[in-house]
Amino acid sequence: GYLSSEKVRQVVASSRLPDDQLRRIWQLADRKNDGRFDRGGFNIAMYLVDCALRGDPIPEYLP
């Protein structure tokens, strides 16, 4: 199944990260660029949010 983009947006935005970081996380986690998130995409988004909150840089791309 998929999570809606609105639900993911609410969760990611609750991190209170700056908009530029949120956009970058969204671009990396929405692997198909369709606005839908499967479990893997959601996990990527949450991992990147956690990294950013710790002060780690958000990567330019994912392997």
C-alpha cells in the first residue's frame, strides 16, 4: 500500500526543519516522483529527517 502525500507531508513538516531541507528530503524519498510513498519511501524520508535533525547533511542523491 501507499501513504498519501498529504499524510507524509504532515509527518515530515512536524519536524520543523527549514523548507529547503524538507524539499530536498521530499525529492529524495519520492523515488517515482508520483507523490505516493510506499513503506520504503516513507522510511527514507524519516531517516533523512532524523539525520537532518542531528545536524548531518542531506545527501545530493541516494545510491
